[in-house]
Amino acid sequence: MNAGDDKQQDYRPLADRMRPRLLDEVVGQAHLLDESKTLHQALEHGHLHSMLFWGPPGTGKTTLARMIAHYANAEFTSLSAVLSGVKDIRQAIEAAKLNRQQFDRGSILFVDEVHRFNKAQQDAFLPHVEDGTITFIGATTENPSFELNNALLSRVRVYVLKSLDQDSIIDLLRRALADTERGLGNRQIHIDDEALQLLALAADGDARYALNMLEIAADIAESRDVENNITLEILKDVVSGGVRRFDKGGDAFYEQISALHKAVRGSAVDAALYWLTRMLDGGCDPLYIARRVVRMASEDIGNADPRALSICLNAWDVQERLGSPEGELALAQAVVYLACAAKSNAVYSAFKAAMKDAREHGSLEVPMHLRNAPTQLMKAMDYGKDYRYAHDEGDAYAAGEHYFPEGMGERQYYFPVDRGLEIKIAEKLNFLRTEDEKARKKGKS
């Protein structure tokens, strides 16, 4: 490497310089890269197939794509779906065709953030993947089931990358500190174990973030300390303001609200509190959580404990009126109450069943006896005729009365569960149905 190369190397960020070039340099992703795994074998033997890497930022998606090109001795072309369009795709395809014709060499077209391409842009790859002009490798942080066309998905193999654990991040940081060729080894940077652990924790599974923060901390240490010590004070200053992974509108957003809802439904009070605080720590709008918590009260607690809905609405009101931190504490109170409350989805199930009938039975007419008759004409047309006013009946209940449209028959949607207040509700409904049966039998005799 000449002096010009050294100078160019100095300007590359540490995260880029430390990008693994060989399989044994990769940290993490053992579930994909163990020797017995398909991806490892494809890499080792240079076997190309179109694929999609799906995982959080900083987990090695771009690195693996470049590594595949290296092992397969293939031309590597990289596009960013944020910056590129159909014109760029066409140019890359033409270059791949030329590469095949002139050098009989395969081409890998790597598209970062591929979920940002629209349908037309995604479709532009299909014939060239099909005829082998290119090997397509996409990278996405979003669920491909929702973001990619089925036609493209059917032509690629999806590999799921996981966030790096803290031990893997620490291993990577130690390598960067020791590496004299690509890392910080020549700069004699010192950092103790406690500081390394803090940095690994702040990285939140993102290797690129960890290396970027290490490089910034090293620069600060060199300017402040003659012994190049990265102190806890320096590191806390560098990583301050960092938040957990939470991209509203992205997968992490919906996965975490799902986890919160399922923990509440499962009466796992501590787990519910954890997911609530994870979302708040990540920057989620507390009012969004308040709205979803109200939904949980109706869907999963219902009439087993009607107080749950009021408590959730009150928490929402506190959040709107007072903001943080009072509002967030009120949300925590509501979440704890929901998790501890008796559970019932009887109303939720009844609502869905009734909605299904409403959609399938069309515009059935309201029975005449249930219609209001505010005018003389309506009364003359028998609107409201023979209607039985419940308050004039024994127990304020018109036993045997019909309330469904004619021809539809009686329906039962609501089946109270044997928990909480719904025990009493079930007893009341069973009593009323018994009274209905008596009245109808009496009417037939």
C-alpha cells in the first residue's frame, strides 16, 4: 500500500475500515454463518443466489453482500434505494450484461434500503434476475412481507440478521483498538472494561454505531489526555442522547406495541411495564400508547372489569393535561391495572360476530314495532305498533319480545366469561333468556 493509499485510508471512518473481509472476521450472526448453514456454504464456495438481508441497522447486511462478491469473484454494484431510480437500475443492468459478454463474469447488484423502491422499481429487477444477468441482493430494515412485491420475494431467499449482543460488540471494539492496519492500534488508545461495557450497551446491537462512537471518543481522548485514555466521562458525553431502537412506523414500532398488548393480555404485569418503558424510552408518543391502552381495555378486559376503560381514559386525560412525567406515570398505572384485571374478550368477539352479520345480511328492514313514530302519517302506517315499553313490564323486561329483523332469527353474539363482573352478567342474561323461553312457550299454547 503506497502513501496515497494510507492517506485515503485515514479519511475512511473506522466502521468502514473495520468492515470484515473474510468469514472468520465476522462477529455475530452465527445462526447464518456457522459452517453447516446454507449462507456459509454459499459464501465459502462462491455459489451465487439472489437473496434479501433483513435486519436492524449495523448488523452486517452490506458487509455480507460485499463478502459474497469477493468470494464469488463477481462484479459488485451498489445502489441506494433512497437516491437511485429506474434509470440507475437500467445502467447497472447494462453494465452487468457487458461484464458477462466481455469477461464472462457474474455481477451482483446490491440495493440498500430496497423497501424504499416502489412497485415499478422493484419490478425492473425481475427479468434480469430471472435470466441470470444479475444476482440480486437487497438489504432492508423493514418486514419484507409488507414492503416487497410478492414477485420479487418469490425470486430471493430471505436471511434474517439479528442485533449483535454486548459480548460481540465488545469483541469488535477490542479488535478495532488492537488492529494496527485498519483500526486504532497505532494510536495507543486506552479504555477500561467498564467504559467498553457502557459503549456496548449504548450501541444497542449496532456495530456501526459502536465503532463510530469509539472513533469519536478516541479523538476526544487524544485532545484531552496525554495518555489517550477514554474515560467514563468522555464516553458518557459521546453517547449521551442515544435512545433504544424504535423507528415509529417501522418494524420495531409494531413489534413493541404488539409485545405490550400481549403482555397485558397475558397478565404479565412486569413484562407489560418493561415494554411500556421501552417504547417511552425510544421516543414513542405517549398519546399513541394511551390510545392503544384504551383499545386493550375494551378488547381484553371488557365487562370483566368495566373500571379498566375509565382508568385508561383518565390516564390519557392526565397525559394530555400534564404531559411528562406525570402522564407517563398515569399510563404505567393503567397498564399495571390492565395486566392485573380479570380478562374477557367476550365483547370483542361479540362485536366481530355482529359486524359479520351486519355485512352479510344486507339492508334488512327495521321491524315495524321497533320503528319510531313521531308523525301521524307514521302512526297510520303502523310504525311502533304493538311495541312493548320495557318499563311497563314486570322486572322492566318485555319477555319474549323480538328485536332482530324479520327473517333473520335470534342471534347470540355475547358469551360472558366466567371471570370478574361477567360472572354476574352471565347470570342476568341466563335469567332473561329463561324468561323469554317461558313467554314464547306461553304465546304458542
